[in-house]
Amino acid sequence: MRNRLSSHLLLLLALVAIEIVGYTAVHRAALIRGYETSWIGGARDLLMYLPIIVMAIWVSAFKKFKGNWILFTTAILLFSIGLIVQYRLYSDPEYNARNKAAARQEKTDTLRMRYINQNYDTTKRQMMGLPPNPPPTEQEAPTKEASYTIESAITSSYTWIPVFSLVAFAIAFAFCVNDRFLSWIQRNSFIVVLLTLIPLGVAIVSSSAGKAVGNTTPWEPSKVPFLLGFAGILTARYKDLARTYWGIPRARDIVPLVVMAVIPFIPFFALKDFGQMLIFSGAYATLYLVAVRRWPQLLIFVGSVFFVISILVIGALPRDIQEKFPMIPTLARPVQAALPARIQQRFHLWLDGFDPPSPDTPWWKKDYDEALAKDPKLAELANQSEAMKKSVNTDVWFDKLAFQPAQAIFGIASGKTTGRGLGLGFPEVIPIADSDYVYAAAAEEMGLLGGGLIVLAVIIFVVAGIRTSIEARDMFTKLCAAGLTAFMGIQALVNIGGITRALPMSGITLPFVSHGGFSLITSFAMLGMLMAFSHRNAHDARAVAKIKQAEVENEISLEAVE
């Protein structure tokens, strides 16, 4: 595909047409299940493409963008998938119902009556006490009308957060094409990081499990200044890292980088957000690998990373798996004692999620005891016998920790290749399906094809980001582009891998697909920065080409004179 705005605008218009078809399918499926979707919500979502197209024209016409449009198009593709999944979920009265059991029963009764009216003959209907003849198709089931109003759409965070995301995209692009801004960031990188600790400190004090008022993550935008700061310091010192002893850099060169890398882990550890710690670790490792050019350092660094990961995995392995290998239980015991309970929970869900731990397991015992204390009937049943205690333990395990990942796996498996169809699956039973588990919701109703499309779009985006980093002509831009790509690529990998149980689940969002909160705003800001760096690369390449062309012309002129 030619890298022109016109080609990518055609793709955006095609996305709009596909979205209309998808919204129509969700609406028809909702009528089958006994409720209506809101045309106001659908119109609001489709109108989101207007500022997207305006933003593309602004970047092209006013900023003279010459970079890689694939970054923008793949990001909007992921955003479009997220739009239709959010619309499908929030149109369903069960997803937001306080009494989910009653809402589920109402939908089940509607589907049951529809099946009876379409497949039962007169005799069967009379035996069930129903009229002998089914009602007309349009009257065969009561329909619950949508309650979403224009006022709700105007005041909804799902309206304004995408708008703010596009504004963040424009601001990030405008700043990052400016050489003076990038130079200022490099000179003051450490101060930028320290200033970022202020909102993070507020988040630690006011948040619960990493979430603030409105279930948002106020520290999410801190990724960008942390990345810029680390890239700035690494740019200033990456040449000094080449001076090593046995492949290890000098202390005065490596200590500032270690201090900078450790700073973001302090608030994330306080918030017990180990998913973000994993993403930051991957991004920082990527920056280091890009900056360091000597093979001994790379081998030592990569070996150290694998060693640390191996220790964590061995320490978090379930006890029955450890006992199958000699010496592993002895090695794992001190590691298990040091690992936080949350990490041990995540690893058990990953490796043995459908087999609950024993009630006496240290990291599980507190949750188990709290569940029995809240429900005396459960405690009474657990005290009857060991078999009943095991059954109660299983119920508590799936009720408190394993329900969400189990429902996600069941949903993906039921989607098979082509999916259940938009609106015809049951992603509404997955908690937080619009955010952390949005991939499971998409894969259930769009199948392996829909899930594969998300993965393919992420891969194309990452490849375009890597290309942007490779083409950069200065180290700071190269590191920033590599770090931004690593942030979004690793976040997508951890999210999808956690949902499919290829990796431990970490409770983070899927870039561009998960809507709401600061995650979407941060993703679009990073997109704006990447596109700015891509534009700078193209501009520099053209300048170099002109210089070379001028040199060639001068040589030809000199030869002609001679």
C-alpha cells in the first residue's frame, strides 16, 4: 500500500462501513434476546470517526506529515474493534444490572419462548399450557427498550475519553516534532521524572488496588515522562556503557540508570500493580538492548533477565508440580516466602487455575477464612467433613479468584473459528469484559478470526514502531520510539497472553481496544509521539537525500568544467 493519506482515508471509510454492519448485527441480536440497543449510543460511536478523519487531515495538510501512516491506521482499527465491543456490552441490560441473576433470567425466558414459538407444534404448545398458535413474529417476545438518552451520551465518560484521547494525540504530535522540546526533555530528564512522582504519590494515598475515583488509573499517563526521562539519561550515558570490565559497565555509569529504572517501581509496588511493573521492566530492557552495542554486555544482560524470570517461575510453581522435579522444592521454598501473595495467586491461576489450592496454603488461607466468616453457612458445611471442606474450598476459589479467568477461557473456547456472532455470545458474564478482558469478549463473538485480527493489527503496529526506531538518526529519538513500541507491544502481549493463559494474568488493559480511564488517552498520546518521530525520520531522510543529490550535481559540474 502506498503511504499516502488518500489510501488510508479509504481504509477509514471502509472501517466505518464495517462498523455500521457490525452495529446492525448487534441490534438484531439484541431484539432476538429481548432488548433494544440504543441508536443514540450507536450514532455517538460512529460520529467518533469524524474527529478521527479531521485529525488525519490536520496532520497531513497542516503538519505536512511524511511519516508512516500504518501506525495511525492500525491504531484506529484496534480502536474500532474496541468501539463495537463496548457498544455490544453496554447495550446489554445484564452487563450493568445490579441484579444480574434477574436480568439473565429475563433474557433466558425470552430466548426460550422464541425457540418454543419457532419449533413446537400445536400439541406440544397445548401440553405446556400455551396458546395453540404462536403469536406473530414481531410480538413473540416482549422487548426491553433502551434507556440511553442524548443527555447520557453527552455526559458519558465513553464519549469524552476518546475525545480527550485525540486531543492528547494532537498535543503529543505537536510537541514531539519540535526540536527545542526534545532538547529540553534531554537536558531536564531527571527533573521530569521527579515531578511525575507527585501525582503518583497522590494515587498511592487515594487509590485502592491501583484504582482511583471512578475506577480510573491516574498514574497511567506517567508512563510517557518516565520513558522520556530514562531515554534522556540513557542517551547521555550510552557511550560510557561501552567501557566495561568482563562485560559489566562501570558503577558510575550504570548506577544512575539503575536509580532511574527503580523509581517507577516504588509506587507500582505500593499499589500492588505488578502488571505495570512487568511492562516497565520489558520497556527498560528494550531501551538498554537498543543502546548497548557490545555482545558481552548483551549476553550478560539477557542471561540475567532469564535468570530472574526462572527464579520467579520456580518459586511460584504449585507444590505438586515442584515435587515432580528433584531439588526444585528446596530451591523454591525461600523464593515463595519472599514473593507477595498476589504474585503467587497469579502464577497459580496461570499454571493450575482450575485446581484450587489447599485451604491451608499461606497466600490463600486469608481469603478462604474471610469468605467463611462472611457466610456462616459455608463455614458450617466446611466443618462437616473433609470432602465437604474440599467442595466449599472449590466454590470459594472460583467465586473469589478463578471465576473471571475461567469465564474468559470458556468464552474463547465457545467462539471457535468464526465466533457466536455479534450480540449472540455471553461475554456479559465475564467481569470487567470492557477493559481487562476485552479480548475474551471479542474472541467469543468474533471467534479466532476476530481474535487473530487483533493480534495481527498489534503485530503490524509493533513492526511499524520498530521501523520508526531503526530509521531514527539520533539516539534519543531511537530510544523513545523503541520504548513507546515496547510499552504498547508488551502491554498487548501481557494482556492477551494472560487471558489465554499463555502468561500470568496481570490485570492490565489492551491498548486502543480497552476504552475508558487514562489507558486510552495514554495510548493515543504514545501514537502521536510515534508518528512525530516517524515524521522526523522522513524529514531527515529527505534532507540527507537532497544533500547527497547536491553533492552529486556539484561533482558532475566540476567534471564538466575540467
